[in-house]
Amino acid sequence: MSDPVRVTVETDDDHETVRFHGTDGRVSVDGATFSFDVDDVRPPQTGSDTETDGDGGEVADGTYLTTLDDVPSETTMRFEALTGRRGVEGIVQRQGESVVAWENSCAHEPDVRIDKGMGAFVADGQLICENHGARFDVDDGFCTHGPCQGQSLRPIDVVVRDGDVYVTDDRFDSCRTLGMF
């Protein structure tokens, strides 16, 4: 597995979040244990439809995520990009008639989410990690201030076509928006 999977177990009194880099694991908290085993089998890829963007470059067809009108410009919206049953949480933000997207994970401490479920804090063109104060440029995800200065958020390829947003990142074969919290 190339990307780690985040597992969170919550009870009435406590919670535990752990990142795993393998295909199986176990998380215990407050007497409850969650065990999992996932495979990394991707469905066979068939020929993909492509079209050209405004600059004449090819754009992969992608997987529909949402409408451009539903993507906020003053904060972010969470989504999950999936490979089979395994997902990576992402965030998307509108910038005029285009969008940008990243994995919802701070470069300084990957278990910390930039958007905890109510939209990320954005000020002066930067996403701000509320845990560490790290600031990431909304254009490219580059950290300009904080404990991970010089690092970047991990991008997720997205495109806007005919007023709709599509995930075009070839790591994923499906996606869905996530609600609050």
C-alpha cells in the first residue's frame, strides 16, 4: 500500500486515530478494539475518455464529485476519494471558476486534519492548521509558516468541466462528498 490509511475508533469517553502503512491493523481504545484487513486490488483499467482543456491539453474524464457552485471559496469542503473500499479524505476549495484539492492532512503531523468537519480556516489566501498554526498557500498547498515550513500538502488532481467538479487523480476510482463532522 503506498498511501497510509487513517483509522479512528471513538467511544463515549475517548477516541484514538492511527495511520497504518500496511494492509491490516488493530486500534484499541477504552476497551473497544477495531481490527481490519484490506486488499490493494484495483479494478482493471479500461481505455479512458479524454477531452482537451482550454489550453489544448488532454483532461482525463474523471469521477464526478459535486457542482462548482457547491464548493466554497472562503473555506473548504471535505470529500473522500476511494480506491476500492479504501479511502483518503480530501478537501476542495473554489478559486474563481476552478478548484484546488489536497489530502486533508497537515504536512507537519499527518494525523491532524486541516478541515475537522466545519470547513478549514482560511485567511489572506492561506489555509491554517488550527493545531499548529501552520499556513499553507491556497494556490499550491506550500507551507509558508509553522513547524512544517517548506513542505506542502499532498495534492489531489481535480478539474472543473461544464460547471461540475471531477476527481481526475489516477490513484482513485470513485469519490463522494462528506457531510459536517
